[in-house]
Amino acid sequence: MIDEQYLEYVDAHLVPDGIEFMVESHVPKKFRAAYHHHASVEVNYLYGCELEYSFSGTKVCLPRNRMTVFWGAMPHGVTNVRGDGMIVNIYISLSQLLKWGLPKSLSETIISGAAVSAKELNPTDFTIFTKWAKEYSGTSVAWRRLLLGEIEMRLRRLALEGYHVILPAADSARIDAGGRTSMHYIDRMLRFIADNYTSPITVADVASHVGLSPSYAMLLFRRTVGVPIKRHITRIRLSHAQMLLANTDLKILSIAMDSGFNSLSSFYEAFYSLADKTPAAFRVEARQ
């Protein structure tokens, strides 16, 4: 049995709908469970403190006063907070991010599973992020659309000014965003996978959930996200497995089964293909 301390959970309330973004602010603290995941792109801004995040067992420090961006589909959690301050969190649906047509270098980096941080220290970020957090609550749809436009422009500036990759991607992606209808299907497929990847789901299950044929779902997903559905499911499962390897003493067979793999051999093959090391070697390195 897995220790509840290390169970990850889906934060469904962090998956925006409607005009497809959310903004909130709070005093950061360690998570109530070690990890969570959600299907949204997360944009964070810290002031007065720094956070240590663990992404599937890999520790990353989120710097203060610099915007950071990552895709929340990968299991992640706050493991340490240094200083007394606040964090502004913005959650954007992946379909919204793709609709914006941001520079591909940034979009593909995020979708590949990397976390990035602004290279330039922008003195206006404190003002705009805290303003967004204040103005988001209780405002009209028209006003929120204005905020969404401002957030888009800030991400475009990030792409132009440059950014540091503070967590390298384990994979690569080459996106090709389509129309609004295509983005609707992609968003629903990604959410279904994020909610069910530890179960023995198939490409047919993903396609059926959104009412598409498997062949068209595969074509649409690969054209838009840049990787096949099956490879994306495997990537998310391996992130879950890495989290368990780094933080529990579970046997590798138990981890493979809990992560959605149907055999130990398929787990080893997939793990080595992605990480270029065995699960046991990853566990040793993660605990050093």
C-alpha cells in the first residue's frame, strides 16, 4: 500500500473553464499531500519568498520576483518555503495557450514538460501580477477577457526577452495549433488522460471520451500536441513513477502497476527510453 503522504491528487478546481483562466493569490506553504497535478499551464509569481518544488522527485527552486511557467500535468508539489511572502498563481487551459499562437519555442518547451523562469528582472511584474489577482475576483466576463489579453502579452514578452529553463524537459514536442473546435477536443483529451492515466486506458478510450474515431483522435492529437496519444500517456505515467521512486520504498513492480503499466518489462523499456537509466538507478540519484 502506498503511504498517503506520497499520493498525488487531481486538483480539479485548478482546471479553468469558461474563458479559460483563473488567478488567485495566497501565502505559500507545503502541500497537504506531497504531489498534485492538473491539466492547466501554471504561471507563478513570488514576492518576499522562494519556493522549492519537486517535479516527480526532481527538486527545483522557483526564484522570487521572476515569473515562472510550467504545465501542471506533471506531478509536482511544494516541499519547502523560504521567507515570508505571497504567490500569485495563474492557471490557463492548454487549449487557450495554443489558441494564442505564442512563439513555438516557448509553447513547445512548456508542453514538453519543462519549467521556465524569466531571464530579465521586470520591475513592473509585482504591480501587474498583484493587480491581476485583485481584479480577477468578482469582475465581469468582459473585464476578465481584458485581463486574459494582458496575460497573453506578458507571455509574449517572456518569449521575446528570453527565459531560463529551470527544469529540463524529458521529451520534446512540436505543436501545430488548429481551430477552436480542434482545441476543444485536445483540451478534453488532455484532461481525460490527466485524470485517468494510472488506469489501463487506451487510445480508443481517449477517443471515445471525446466522441471521435481513434484514427482521427490520433491524427488531431499528434498534429496539435506534437506527440502521439500513447506516448503522452506513457510520459505522464513515468512522471508518476519517478515521484514514487524518489519518495517511497515501494518495490519497483508495485510502482509499475500503480503507474498504469501492465507489465514490469513494458515499464522498464519505457523508463529507460525516456530517462536513459533504470528505475533503480533513478531512485539512487534522486535520493543523493
